[in-house]
Amino acid sequence: MSTENFTGKAKDYVIGRPGYPKSAIEYICSLVPQDAVFADIGAGTGKFTVTLAEGGYSVFAVEPNADMRGQLVITLAPFPNVKIIDSTAEVTTLPDRSVDVITVAHALHWFNLDEFRTECHRILKPGGLVIVIYNLTPGGEMITVSKQTVDAFFTKPTTMEFSNPMDYTRDRWLAYIASQDNYPLPADPEYESHIATINAIFDRNSVDGLLRCDRVTKVYSERMI
């Protein structure tokens, strides 16, 4: 797993990245018992992790990037039922057979899939569940990336889809773009030209100061045998 892609981007990630719809969270909770222990791998700033914490589950939040983990600590500060772990997807450091459910929200494509699969088998209790979640924008490149990744990782997952639209103000739109791993940081020479391009996109497509994104959330689940 690459651990430095989002260094310097955590605050923009908090502001600009979408959360997850209530319908998707309710579906995920319907798959597990109330006393389930989760490992949320690649937890980032806690966009998804916090929904598990709010549900009262015991959660190990695994995140290797220090910048993202700093925001994760802030997000999860109210929840004593969550333990934050500084480690990677491939080597979580969690005990053998210690969790009932592994979740990965919009991060599986960063992992070494073979090594992560081995780690899943190690830390999951027998018959444990792996759940992968992606927020996808129609026409976006992540549709292809996520499909290829999910197809390579799972055998025959159950797939569900939920509507997750979002209306962006200019500031949130700029933060969303800035949170992407390949977007230049303010110190980069091309930063100003990129900002001008992103502002032009907002001006061209927004209505009454809001840019609509009709995103969908896909949930893939499969038990590890």
C-alpha cells in the first residue's frame, strides 16, 4: 500500500470528500451482529469509520498516513469504542482471528491485493466478512479502477448500489479536487493554473452557486472461507 499519496491533503479530504448514505450504512449493519468487531482498513480521515463508531461497534481503524491519521484522531475523539492503528493493509498488526468484519472504504485500489487477502484470512474469525465500499461518479475513471480492483480481489461478491448525490459550493468543490492524490500542492509551480481550470469548470457547470454531482455508492461483500 502506498502510504504518502495523501500527505498534505487531509484537511481538504475532510472538507471535500463525500460521506456515505444512510441507506448504505443501514444495509452494511444489517449484514452483521450488533456485537461485531470491525477492522476498517485504510480509514483515512474517518469518513466511513465514524459511521461504525456511531453505531456502537468496536472498531480498529487502520491508517498508515500520518497526515490522514491526524484528522482521523480528531474525527474519532468522541468514540472510546474505536482504536486507531498506525499500520498498513498488508500488515495490520492486529491479532490472529480478532475481527468479525473487515471494511475498506474507497481504498482497496491502493493495496497489494494478494498480501491484503492473506492478511484478511489471518485477522478474520472463521467465516468473517469483507466489505468494500466505493463512492463513484458517473463517467469518472474510478468506475473502471474500482471494477478491476474488486474483480481481482473477490470471487463472487454480493453487490448493492445506493444513491449518494452531493451539491458542492465552490469552496467544497476546490477542496474535493485538491484532496485527490495526483493534484498539485500549493507549493507546486503548476498549482495556480490548476486552480484556474477547476474554477472554470465550476463556473461552467454550477447552478445558483452549487455544482451537482449525482454520485452512487457501491457496496461489495463476501465471506472469507
